[in-house]
Amino acid sequence: MKRNLYFFLFIFFHFVLTCPVKAGVEIIPAGSFIINMGIVPQTKANGLKPYGLVYELLKNQNVPVKWVINPSKVKDGIDFSHNGIDYKGGTFIILESYRTATINTLISIWQTKGVVGATTVSDFFVDVFQTLQFAPNWTLDKDNGDIALEYFLNAEIPASAHGGSAKSGWKYPSQLGICDDIFVMPHADPTWATHSNLYYWNKNYKGNIWAACHAVSVMENVVDPTLTIKMNFLSSTGLVDYGDHADGTPPYTYTNISDPVSQFMGTLDASTENGSERIFMPLLGGGWNATTKVIAYDPTQANVPALSPGPASAAVYGRAYGDATRGYVMYEGGHDHTKGTTTSQVAAQRAFFNFSFFSTNSKALITVDLSSVPGVMVIGTPYPVNFTLPAGYSASQFKIKWKSSCGGTFFPSDTIQSPVFTPPNNPSITECVLSVDITDSCSRKNFTARSIFLTAALLPLKLGKLSASKSGNDIELKWETFFENDSTEFFIQRSENGFDFKNIGGIKSVNNNSGKLYQFADKEMAGSTVYYRIKAVDIDNKIFLGNVVTVSNSAVDNNSLYNVYPNPVKDRLLLKFEVPVNTLSHLAFFDMNGVLMFKKEINAGTKEIILNNMDRFPQGVYYLQYSGNNTVLSKKIVIVK
């Protein structure tokens, strides 16, 4: 069959599930799974095991995870509310399009472990801080990494994520290289001779460092033998030595509440009350770097301002030296964050995991771009698919693996950059997730996924808007077409109730790619109000229905469309149509390039759908496509501000 499968698709929301409508704002579709991170009281099960689930999704399942943080919330405040539940603590969300049978089973397994969550019942908007796509790769300090080992056990993150459960798989700072992402140093006595590689590793490979107890002030004051390099990663001149200052006195004050590292409930105070250094203090004459973010501090620490300008901080992090080309560094007070109260343990360990996922995702050495992959595909039809890499990278540097959640085939192989993908020829499958892994020489895997809408057929036709005008006693109907390849005939249809349409005439298609302006005169208008539409048919007897115009005896209103109101729209859009009983139907929304933005299943018998918050979208022209019962309906919408 000859057809151009990349015709100008009919389009609605200028919006992609994986991209924000405006800064931070994205739509979460019905059927997504919300991991509730704000359950109180916090336990290891409801507060830490979610990180194990997120790790599994990123590392082994190629499922991106939305991290939702309200940018203006107060401490322990609400990120968003849905279906009567207030979600707090930096919520993780798995989008509906990725919830295959395998993922649903995985969610159920983790729920039995203590993860709390719920499935969304409607579409809604949230502030998405980041879409997590990279699983952290930790390296434990060979000398003292065992202090942090329990953090991973509590979250049920496998030993393979941090070099194994035995010290033989861990490393000294001098051994860190390009394949290490986060160095975990809960205790140490750094010197230039033993720890200088942290400086170069952080610089050359964007290595991230997490440190605790007196390893922090000792490391910040390490200087090389030539006195030209000082390892003061987060302060301007170093820190007061751990033996020269008093401890902090909880309760601490919390700041940078909407920062990703701050996403924990309650306080970590009690879990910092052990070990030789429980709080960190910049030296006099200096301070924390401008880019260093203080998470928790003691506003009344005894040695401020005599020994330090403060703030005396129990948790801080930032880019090393404030340099965006370097990795991140984080300090947490205390020797062992599995001590203290359970809730404080969870808070301290959550800060550790928040830093880990954030710094790894921000490191993101390789970004795989799937934007060229079509967002809509016809079942059983081959499509060339491809990914692109940033400048300076070549596909030959990686092992490649394409995957499909719905089956189908990749030809000639699923291990090349540009295969041809053929979706399964199964009309019951309407959605598919294509993903591609690229694995580097360090076995570090990056993945990108794209949700694809599958349909039985797409007409190679753009049918312009139908208009109507009175000419004496006749109704003059006009419509324009584009890309008319494979269309055969246009039927003019009339209805007196807006639901039951009958053919009143037909015009053969000119069947060319340049399109044509058509017109038809209805000389037998009956009733006070009549509805018109154009029904297009292609060579395979597939049907496309155009917009509906309403005509009354007193006037013709070309902008008052029967099944969409109001149009133009500012906020609330009402869709009216009849979905036949026992018919599987969908609304699909596309961007101006024909890329799928959003899909919604419609129950049989539905006559009305309300779409709220249209003012969230940029001003412009959009389109909606309804498909079901071997019929495709399309509607152009104008959003105004």
C-alpha cells in the first residue's frame, strides 16, 4: 500500500509527557503510580525501600522516574495533592505509559516490602524537579565503607551497586577512576599522600564525594606539599578542625527546603549525635562557598562567631569549589546514621540517597536523544528508528540494545544505532514504549525511553477546516485538503441532532499531494439548526471525520463547533461526542510535528469529557484526535491567554 506515514498528524496539546509544558510543570496521566514519600511516622520500609524500587526501575527496567518537588513548600509541606491524599517529601512517580505487566508486578512486590503508593485516577499537573534516568554507581571506601553498608541493606539496593558486600570489591581513594561515580567515605583521616586523588578524580571525571564525621574537616584542610592545592571543596578557606570546636545542640534549623537533598521528613538531628565530628564550621576569614547549600545548621552553636562565621552545619553539599565542571560533594555530621531514633535514621539516610540520585542524574555523561522516533506508528508497519548522541561521542563507543514493551521486531538487529522497528500487528495494542540502552566500557548504562501510540491506520490526508455560509436559501460548504495521497472520496454529511449524520452528497478526491479547495451546496436544509461534517474515505475504506459546523436559520456560526466548547479556550475545555457501546476508543494528543503527547482511553458510552487547566499550555493552535470503531475524528483547538 502506498502511503506517506509521516503526514501532518492532527495535533492538540503542545506537550510531551517527558518534557515540561513550562518550567517544571508536567502532566501526570491517569494510571500512573505515585510512590508516597511522606508517610509519617517514617520507617525504613516506607522511607528507604522506595529508593530500592527506584534503583531497580532505572538500572534494570529502563523506566524513567519523575521526581516531584514543590518549589515553594515549607518544611515537610505538601508537594501536591491527588484523590484526597497529600503527597510530601519529594515524591517519585512512574508514568502510566511504562506500567507494563512486568512493572506492575514489580510495584506489587515492593509494596509487600513496605513501599506505599497509589495509582492516579485522573490527569493532573505537578512540578517535576527532575526525570531520573541514571542509576547511581557507588564505590565504598575500603577502609571505612562498612559503616555505610547498612544504608544499602535498609533500602534493599543490591551489593552490585556499591562494589559488593565485602571489602575486596571496594577501593582506596587512590584507586578511583573514570568508572566510579560516588565515593562513600563515612570515616577517614585524609592526608595528601592517601587522599589527593579525590581532588583529581572529582575534577577529571566529575566524581561525586559523600563524607561524614571528622573525615570532613580533616579533608577540607589537606594541602599538597607545594602549598598550591587545598582540598577545601565546599568552603573558601577550610574548616575548623574537629578537635577544636564544640558539638552542635539540636534542634537544628532547616533551610533550602525545596532542594532535592532536603527531601526527607522530620529531622536528622538525632542521627548526627555520635562520632568525633557532628557539625562542620568554616574557618574565620572564610565561609561556605556561595554555591554550597546548607541543609541543616545550629543557629546557636557555642563557637560562632568566636571561632567561625558559621553557619555551623550538620548537612551541606554543592559543586566542588563552586565549579560546574566538577562533581558534587556532600557532608553529613556524625559517624553512623543508623544510630539515633528510627525517624532520624531514615532522614539521614534519605539525605544520602537523595544526594546520590541527584548527583548521578546531574552527572549524566551521555544524553541519548530519541526525538526523531515517530510518536505515532501504524501496527505491522516498519519504521526507521534512530538515536543521536552529544557532540564528541560515537555509537561505536558503546554497546547498544533496543527494547520494546509491546513486542515487534528490530531489523536487521536490535544492537545497531539505526534499525527498522515494526510494531506487532495486533489491533488490541495501543501503546508501546521503545527504549535504547547504551553501555560504555565501564558497564555504565544510560537509557532513554519514548512512549509510542499505536493505531490501526493513519490516513495520508490533512483535511482542512469545514466552513459554512448562507447563499440565499442554500448552505455553501467549503473545505480544503492537503497531502491527499490515497484518499478516494469525500462525503458531505448532515445531522439535525449532532449525533446521527447522513450522506447528502459526495465528491471524488483529486488524490494528489498538493491538495484542493472543495465546495458543496446544500439546497435542502431542514430544521432550525443543522450540523455538517465531511467524511473522507481512503483506498482501504478507512474513515476520517472532519470538524462539525453548526448552521441555524438565523445565522451560521463557523466557530461554534458542536463537539468542542469553547474554542478558542482559555482554561476549561468541554468535549462532546458519542462513543458507541462495546467500542474501544481513545483520545490522542500530538505536537506540531505529529509526536504523541498524551493518550486517554474513553469508556464506551461516554458523551462528555472536561479538560481543565488549559491555561497551563502556551498560547497557540493545537489538535485532538479521537479514534475508535474504524473511525478517526480530528479537531483543531486554539488556546488564548
